[in-house]
Amino acid sequence: MEILSSRTILRPRDYEVTLAFYRDLLGLAIAREYPGGTVFFAGQGLIEVTSHGASELDVRFAGALWMQVRNLPDARDELVLAGVPIVREAREEPWGLQEMWIADPDDVPIVLVQIPENHPIRRDLR
């Protein structure tokens, strides 16, 4: 199987509220729009917020969105100014990443991550 592209699709309870969260509060850039849906750039991935299909599903999103930021304290300040509640304050995890948690209007967990300069992810092993 050859995967050409991928995205995370969210089917929120309230499309307009969730659309405003990702567009206005998080400030994600729009990759494309179509009737009843918006696709956002999210680093190397895409997040699609769609207004169709939510009533057909009665399941909570069991995963989390992982979004790397350049500077976690700056991201926190921006979110607080925008009125986004911080679910868990930033801290260093046992695996060495700085993580802070927020959630979208449907309580989909969003993990904001800053990778420290000396973390193995940043090392070129060649």
C-alpha cells in the first residue's frame, strides 16, 4: 500500500464553534474549504473539520492531536490571551519533551510540544 497523503478528520458536535476554535483561537491557516468543511494546515499534517457525519457517530475521539510549537511559553501566552483554557500546564515529560495540554470544544485533547535543543529528535545521526 502506498500512502500519498493523510489528514485527521474531526466531526464536531457544533461545526461553527469548532471551526472558530481552530481558525480564530489557534490561528491555523486554511488549506482548503468546501461546502460543510474546512481543512487546516497543521505543520506537516492536515486537520479537517467537517459538518457532516457527526450525527451518524456517537463516539468520542479517543486519540489526541500532537502539535509541535517553536516556543511553548509564547504559545501559552497567546492561548491565554485568546481565552483558551489550559488543561495541563507545561512540564518536562520523562521522554524529554516539554508538553502542555489544551482541548478543543469537543474535548479532543491537543498536546502542544516544544522539543528542547539537546533532545535526540534534533540530533542528526548520520
